[in-house]
Amino acid sequence: MTQVDGKAVQIRTGGVSVPEGAPTVALIHGAGMDGTVWSQQTRFLSMRGVRALAIDLPGHGQSEGSAITTVAGMADWLVRVLDELKVESVTIAGHSMGTFIALEVATRYPALVTSVALFGTATGMPVHPDLLDAASNDVRRAGALMTGWSHASGSRIGRNPTPGMWMTGGVEALIERSRPGVLANDLNACVRYDEAEARAASITCPALVAIGLQDKMTPARSSRAMAAAMVRSPNVEVLELPNAGHMTPTEEPRVVREALLRFALEPN
């Protein structure tokens, strides 16, 4: 845990201490969630000499403060966190809303970012009116809607890479325990953000775009469009996951962590 702007910031590292100068991956969660979505990646990376930092955004998980209302504001806050941690170069991995944050940081702070890895991304993230309404008025229903739309068919009937864990129930519980108004704040930030494609076209670092082929939240066609927009990147790798939906870090944790390890050590 560290402090930024006088507020505590929760950082999940998998319980492994890695030197400050090691290759670093900042792991950024999606709307209404927190850094626990990366629990299958943090310890794996840290045990292999990569400094894994799964960061709770303000007002999420165990980080203090109010939720930031814009993607650009979240990106600026993340840079302050990395500065506080003395990170001089970083791979930024984002899930869902976190992919927009990753693009913002990569394009506005190019000297800092060595590569980006995007999981569950799209050139735009419109949100169904029923979900927006539930996020404001019935977060339990919002969790159920997000869970149903986010998971592949196999994920909904008990398949879980983590023994003893219930994949869909875990995501519902994560959404339900978000603080009042946070999910609605995040979803509206995604709806208002219309710069994703332009930012993608501006990045000059290597990029990984991982696509869950059963994703109903950010469909494969839009994820592929994001990858296609990265015309200035020296290397764009597209990783298609047929058995995953939107929750790729938890649905396909082994593939995700291996890809992150490779990108952190050899992004080119």
C-alpha cells in the first residue's frame, strides 16, 4: 500500500517482494471491480522476477478517496501512483475500462510505457440502458447482468481454473460489494469516453489485444477493430481465446499470465 494525494492506495503484489528496478506490470481493473481480478497473475509474475502491481483505483477495493469521473483523470492518477512507486518504465495491462486507462497513459506518457496489454477492449463501450439503470438503483441486479453478459458458456456452469471457487458468483459478489455509486460512475465514464480509437492509432509501443470470442460486453469485432487501429505500434499481437468471454483474466488465467510474462520481459 502507498499514498497518493493524501489517500491510501491498495496495491496487490501476490505477496512477493520484487526489486524496484525489475520489469514492472501495472494491472488495472474494470468498472466496479478491484485488483483481485488479477489474483491469478500477480503471484505468478512476481515469482518470476516481474514486479506485478494490481492497483485498486480510488474508491474501489481498499483504496481510499472518491471514484474519479473520467478516464483521463484515472490515467493521470495512475501515473502519480507509478511515480510514487519510482517506476520508470512499465507494461500496462488493462481489463475492460482499464484498457482505456492503459491507452491514455501510453499515448500521453510514452516515455513511461514500454508496452500495453488489453483484455476485453473495444473502440467504444456503450452500456445497455438496463445496466446503467441497475448500476444506479439496484447494484445486485447490475452484478447479475454483468455476470451473465461477461462469461463464456463453460464459465457459467462451474468450470473454474481455481479449485473451489465459483466464477460467476465471485464476480457478482465483487460488484455487489462495490461502494455506492462507483459502478454507475465507471460505466458512465466508459460511455463518455470517445477517444479510444484515436488513442489506439497514436500508441508507439508494442501491444497485445486479447479477445474472448464469447464476449458479449466488448464483442470480438470491436476488439479486432481496436487492434487494427494501432497503425503506429511496431508490433500488435492479437490473442483470441475461444473459451472466454469478457472476464479473460479469470476465465483464462494461465494464458493471460503467460502472455503478460512474455510481454513484460520481451515486448518486441
